[in-house]
Amino acid sequence: MARKWWTLIGVCTGTFMLLLDVTIVVVALPDIQRALGANFAAIQWVVDSYALTLASLLLTGGVLADRYGRRLLFAIGVASFTVGSATCGFAASTTMLIASRSAQGVGGALMFATSLAILGHTFVGRERGIAFGIWGAVTGAAVSLGPILGGVITSDFSWRGIFLVNVPVGGVALAITLTKMDESRAPNAVRPDWPGFVLLTTGLLGVVYGLIRASETSWGDAAVLASLTAGGLLLVGFVVTEWKVRNPLFDLALFRIPTFSGGLVAALAMNGSLFAVFLYLVIYLQDLLGFSALATGERLLLSSGAVFVASAVSGRLSAHVPARWLIAPGLALVGGGLVLMSGLDAASHWTHLIPGLVVSGLGAGLVNPPLAATAIGVVPPARAGMASGVNTTFRQVGFAASVAALGTIFASTLGNQLRSSLASLHQAGRADQAVAAIRHGRVAGLIGTAPSALRPHLVFAIRSAFASAVDRLMIVTAVVAFVGSVASLVLIRKEDFQSGEHGSAGRPGAGVPADVPSLASG
């Protein structure tokens, strides 16, 4: 077999592992919480540590690959992801798991930043289209299979298996990378923007830490205020730095292109709505309704299956339909689906979620393929890599910040509802105990130790409060999706798209196939 096809296998294997881990982890989070005795904030960090590392390193990873070698950086990414997966699988504490997830994020950023560049260098002409098509099919399958595979492995083996399964896969990908892949570099690579990287990373970390801590304490907590303030100032410093440095991590002049800005708002809205609320939906299905990880994964297939089908349709339509008329309606469908999932109460069954899961999944599938065009299709070829990286970075920032913010809303609503319900039963003293039990995934234990006469009332109070909290998250994220839809409709314009190689009006740019799903979440 020719080396170029081995290269495709190596890249697809590494990318499959990377994207599978995006969705496979979510359904295992309640089991991880119980096994490690983690509180709710720690579980949020298990998700956000991956997303934040990915967002912080993605742009720098592309620059480093152009300068020092794409094969080298891809190999380092595969190795980091594989080692991180192994230590995740053997994690004895949430601290170890969170650190290991960060290592996965480093590997994921390096792999994702280099994969398309490697294929673009290796393949030309018609073969490039075939290679990109295969890569797109593999990535789509990975994202769609994640929930069900995560459910099978977690239910039949252990949550540790969802990480350990990456070790042999990563070993194969690394062996192919080192023995069958040719090296490539950019002829005029620039120096990495290290000040920008440090300011962006620390700024995002400060903001997300403040949001997550607020869910444990309050918005008035000194550490919350200090963290949010420091994070905000560091991000302002990042913006100032990017204006002044010679080779910025993020060329802020791109904001002058309305379509580029509209694409970033759409990226934030997409990952900050449906994908962020999935974490809380999984906790609702498992901790409140009592479904296993496998049963939860089966139910989430309604959404991931709809995403897969709609992405294929949207990928074909994007060659003929302007991007705004796919992205704006798609986000509107996401918002509509989230509204359909609202209205939860103590008596709600999981079937209440079916219409919303399908509708929002179809909307997300419409958005994903043309969203790449709003980044790379509106800039000159020399800026395409940066523009695509910025768009993917905004997706991860939207996801991480939304997960943290939704956790604060969830905890506040849950606590207020429980205190109100239990006060009417003259059991107000149990409210904090109940909130703590829910945070640690120990609802069954709390109910089992309650006096038998109180148990039915306690169960009803917990179900009501939990449903109300999730219901509020559905409405909040629906608003986020609707705002993104309106912004996309206003900002994304046909005339902004470059002609020629990087797309004509409304068409995805060359180099990223229309039916390739973007990296959805952490």
C-alpha cells in the first residue's frame, strides 16, 4: 500500500480516537462521580479541563506544526492523548482524572490542528477529495457512535474502559505516524505568539474557575469575584497583545468581516446551547430517572443520529444554498428543540424529550458543515488556517463557559426549589443535605436513610426540584441558540465569501469538506 494511504489511515485512526472521546465520556460521568466520590464541580472540571486545553492550544498547535513539522506535532498529539487516556483509566482521584483529561486536551489540539494540513499536503487533485471524504465519514461515525459505545463499555465493563480503549488505538496510530507518514512544514512559518497563548489560557481558566466556583458558593464569594476579575483582565490583555504583536495568535482584523464575526457567534451559540446542556441531560436521565449508562446512550442516539443525517444533507446543500440560510434556521431548530424539551416536572418520563432531541439534532446537523465556510471561506488562503482554528476555538470556549455557567444556574435553582418544597413539609433542615446528595450523585442513599413516612414526600421534592433546574437550563440554552440564529441571519453575508479556491458565495472553502463535522465538545 502506498505511503499516502497509510497516512490517511493514521490520521483517520487518531482523529477517530479524538472525536470518539468527545461524546463517549458524557454518558459515563455519573458513574465516574459515584466511583470517585466527586462533587458536581469536579465533574464539570472533568469536562471543561479537556475543552479549555483544547481551546487554548489549538491555534498555537497549528503554528508549531507549520514551524517544526506536522508529522512531529501529530505524533506528539497522539502520544499525549494516549498517555492521558491511560492515566484517566487508572485515575484514583478526581484531581488525577482532571489532570489526565488536560493531557488528552493537549493531544487533541495537536491532532486536530494538523490532521487536515497533513492530508492536504499528502493528497492532490481528485485523491484529495477522496481522502477528505473518508476523513469526514470517519469523524461523523466517531461523533455518532460515542454515546452508545460509552454506554456499552460503562454498563458492561467499567467507566475506566472508555479511556483504556484508546490505548491500543493510539498505539496503532502512533506506529503508523512514525513509520509511514512523511514530514511537511510551511515554507514561511512564523514564530509562535507565546504571550498571546499564556494570556488566553490563563484568562479562560480564570473565568471558568470563577463560574464553576460560583455554583458551589455564590456570586458574592471573594474567590469568585477575584477569579472572574482576573480572568477578564487577562483576556483584555490578550486582545491588547494581539493588536500589537507582529504575528498574532488571532488577527483581530478578521472581526472587520461581518460573516467571520457571525460565524464565531454561531460557533459560541451552537456549543454553548445543545452540546453544553447534554451534560445535565445525562445526569437527569441517570441520577433522577434511573437509567443506566447504556440506556442513556441509546436515548441520546436520537440526537446524534439526527445530527449525522442532517449533516450529510447540509453538506450537499451547502454547495447550492448560502451559508446563512442553513446556519440561522439550524440554530433556530436547535432553540426550538430545547424549548420542546422544557416543561419537565416531577412526573415527566424520558419520552417527553424525544421530539426535542430529534429537532435539535437536525438543527445542529444543518449548522455544522456550513459553519466552516464562514471561517475559511471569507479570508485569503494565507489566513485560512488561523480562521478555521479561531472558529473551532470559539466552539470550545462556548462549550466550556456554558457548562460552567449552567452549573451555577442548575445549583441555584435546585437549592431554592428544594428549600421551598421541604420548608412546606417542615423539613427545611434537610434541604442542604439533599443538595449535597445530588451534587455527589447519592440521591438513592439520602432517600434510603430518610424516615419511611417522609420518603414519598422527599422523593417528590427532589424530582420536582431536579426537573425544574433542568427545565430552566433548557430555556436558557434555547435563548442562546435563538440569539445565535438572529446574529447569523444579520451578520453572515453572501458577498463576504472569497471567490476561487476558498469558496464562492456561500460555498465551503477548499481544504475542508462540506460534510465534515466540527469538533463538538469536550
